[in-house]
Amino acid sequence: MAEKKGKTQKGDREVEHGPDFKYIVRMANTDIAGERRVIDGVTSIKGLSYRLSHVIIDRLQVPPEKLMGDLTDEEVRKLMDIIEEVPAIMPSWMLNRQKDLDTGEDTHAISTDLDMTQREDINLLRKMRSYRGIRHETGQKVRGQKSRSNGRTGATVGVSRKKVK
């Protein structure tokens, strides 16, 4: 029985893949292209930075240049386990959810959890009627930027001059 091999165009050369190559790897509700390097594939998951992916790959003990599609199912499972234990590995200043309002713990939200927690935080600010919450409601800049000439929306474009009599 002949082995089936796939080919991928990589720059000006073709790269052959083995029979177990996966063109799409699904992790943390994200589809990752199999042709990407592991170090870059991990960063495509929302909430994981390049710096954090280096730590994750070192713990996985896989070369960063290895392609995502070449990972075995066991390595993908280990990678997901390491991503889930990021709050225990990393210092608290490197996590994206420090001193959570509900639990008081330091956690790291990824993928859809990150979107959901961000939406909940904004809704809490709106409910409290804080300055930032009101700015979010009205669609204005929240972090203290100037808004007179930049970031205009709607029909206010250009400069309006007073009529001379």
C-alpha cells in the first residue's frame, strides 16, 4: 500500500508532509493552520502572547520550529494541559486577569472566556455609571485620549467655519 503524502508551497520551494500531517489543528476553540510553526500557532489563540508561548513550548519540550500539523495527538493534549495550568506557572503580573472581582484569584482567560469576561467588566462599569462605563456606552474614547480632532464618527468630518457677515 502506497503512503499518501501532501505538499505545501513554502516560499519558492515545496515542502512534503508525512501521512499523519494535520492541515488544521483545533485548540481552545481556535483553528490553527498546520503549516504554521508551533511558536506562532500558539500565539494565534486569543489571550496568549509570544512571550507566553515561549514558556509553554519550553515546558512541552518541542522545538519551536516544528510545524503544528506535525504534532501528535498526545502532544496537542499536553499543550492544552500546559495552557490550562498557565496561572500556576507564570508570575501574577504576567496574567491577564489579576485579582478577579468575584473570586479574588489571579487567572488567565483565553479564547471565548476572554471575550466574555471583558464584556462582563464593561457591563459592570456601565451599571455602576462610572466615567469609563459612560464613555463605553456613548462610544467615545475611554483612556483619556483627545477627542476634538481625532476619532470622529458620523457626519462630523472636516472643519466647520463661522459665516462672515
